[in-house]
Amino acid sequence: MASEKKYRADNTYMLRTDTTDNPKLGAKLLSDGRESLFLDFNYGYSMQVSKTSGRLYAKKNRQRVYLKLYLHTSPKNSRERLQNRETLEIAKKLRFERAQQLLEFAEGYRLKKEKDVNFLDWMETYYQAYTKADRRHIKRARTCFIDFLSSSASFSIYAAKIRPSQMTRPMIAAFTDYLQQRFVGEGAHTLYSRFKKIVKAAVEAGVMKNNPCSGVVIKIDHGTLRKDVLSTEEILTMIATHYPGENPHIRRAFIFSCYCGLRWCDVRALTFANVDYSNRLLKFEQAKTKGHSSASGVVIPLNDGLLKLIGTPDTEKGKTTPIFPIPGHATCLKALRLWTAAAHIDKHITWHCARHSFAVNILNNGANIKTVASLLGHSGLKHTEKYTRAIDSLKQQAIDSLPPL
């Protein structure tokens, strides 16, 4: 396909040369090596008077809309090639839908839409084209929806195939009940928010006429810490505990997260280039808020123990290599379950518990809330305040401050 690309002066090219297409599907080459897909709309001409010459001329009325869909310019493996194919399919469907909308507006008719779409397949297509940091949650939301359909006496007939028109508000309400029964902490809220994102995309693409999630919510108290946390004693117990077949990189990375408050996606992305050895600092941008928040950059002071845990690159070229070459999220969670079981810690510990444990423990040891917010990379205190509600020592001090009975 690369040989067919005819880049224009503005680094764009059209994916189809059919002059009858309206809108036309094109792509623009970005500085990071990706291509951003867009639609060019032609709304005809309007007669205008030139301000300089005073003459009448025909002005082309055009509009370019970027789809927020991206292609790998030079796919390096089969996975990237598959992503390109799936992304193009979504873009072509969007182009076709917008073309129908133009026809309906201009000519008063609409082409017959495909009514036999399997929404489960469409969800998979959406996931394959999705590139943001919460990609694994998108996949998990689809898996949970299929599990819900399979286990439900009322909706099991849709476990293999469900049309968008068959998805109703009562079905979605039952799905939220299923999520809240199955998951603890914020898991149900997290997965349902990703499910709603998929449904919203389907509505915008014209795959689904109405949004069945409208009015169906999972309420959550964001000021309450729902996940389990590890005390400093429990963290030391885990450090002293080994089990057969343990992965040393997972071990190092999780301990580092407990002492620095990093998310799994951030600790996995760290390279030696993020370490300022002379000033003993760790500098990185959070994947979750990069490009969306002015507080996405985080600077964490490092002590001797943390520097020893990080180590040093073998060569100058090694600065771009990962500090913690850990496997995928599911493998890391499985390792944590084995590790906590070997340490006889009866808590539901996920990787994000390391971040919560870090915040709670340094608050317990006297750190102020502003310091904690800065170390966690929070833009304000709103998301940090929930940790103060989990501090037993502060609650005890408050009670002890009252006059004795």
C-alpha cells in the first residue's frame, strides 16, 4: 500500500481516488511517524464578492474532519499490520455513514443500512484499533459483557451474537448489577465507563441508533479508598518472601512501585534515560494524563536503596532500554497472587495497590497531603484526600486529642 501513496505538499494523501466520493477519506503524516485519518467534505460552491477586486467568484465550501484514528506508516510486525487493516475498516464505515447522511440531507433519501451487525464483533474491531493507555480495560469490558450474556438466564441467547437494536436499557442495568457483584473496589465503575465509551463510539459511527447506557449509572464515592493497601510491615514481609519460579523483574518493579507510587503502565515504561543519577531524581510523564494535564510530569527523589534497585545501564546506548522489563498486566497480576499467598497476606492485592499503599504509608509517617499529591502526580488535592480518610493513625490522634473521660 505504501507504493500507492501520493503525498501532497501538506503531507496528506487520499486513500481513494474516486472523484464521486463525498466525503473523501485521506490521511496526514504526523511527526511521530503515524498517519492521522480524516474526511474531506465538499459542500459545493457559493458566490462571493472579492474584497480586493470587487468581482464575483465561486468559493469552494469544504471541511476537513479528523477521525482520531491512526495508522502505522511503516508497520513492523503482523500485529501492527492487523491494526492498520482494522482501523481502515472502521474509517471506511465512518466515511460510508457520513456519505449517507449527506445524501439524506441533500436528496431526501437514505441507503439501506446493514442490519445484521454483530455488536460483539464490532467491539473487537474497536479494541483492535484502540491505542490509548486504557486499552486493556477496553478489552476487559468486552470480555465481561460476553461473560454477563453467557451467565444470564434472560440474555444467554445473545452470547454469540447480538444486534445493536437488541441492546436495551434493562439489559445494561442488569449488566451493571453483574459488574458490581463480580468486582470489588472501583473495578465495576472502571469497566462500565470503558463499556460506555465503546457504545458511544458505536452511536457516533452509526452502528447503533440509540445509546442504551443513557440513564444507567454506577455511582461511586471517589473520596473513599476501596482497594486493599499493604502496611510497611507487609511490604517488608513480601520483600523477604520468595516463591518457586518468581520473576525477578516483576519483584523489583512492584517493590519500586510500593516505594514510589507508580502505576503499572508507568513503571513498565521507565527507561534509564528517566533517571538523573547526579541529582538522584526520577523524571517521567504519566501515561494516564500525558497530553491532557499540566501536571503529567512527575519528579521523585531517589535514595540509595531505590538507586540500587534501579541499577545502571551497561552502555550509553542502554539508556533507552527498560529499567524493569516486565511482561503483560495479566502475567504480573498472576505473579502477585502467588507472591502474596507465599507471604501469607490475605488481601486482594493488585498492582495499583502499590500506589495506594505508598500514599497511605507516607501519610502515616508524617508527610503532608500536598507533598503526597506532588509525588503521585495529582493536579490537585481532590484525588489525594481519599488517602487521608484511610489513615488510622490520624484518626486515632484526632480521637486522642479530646479531653479524657
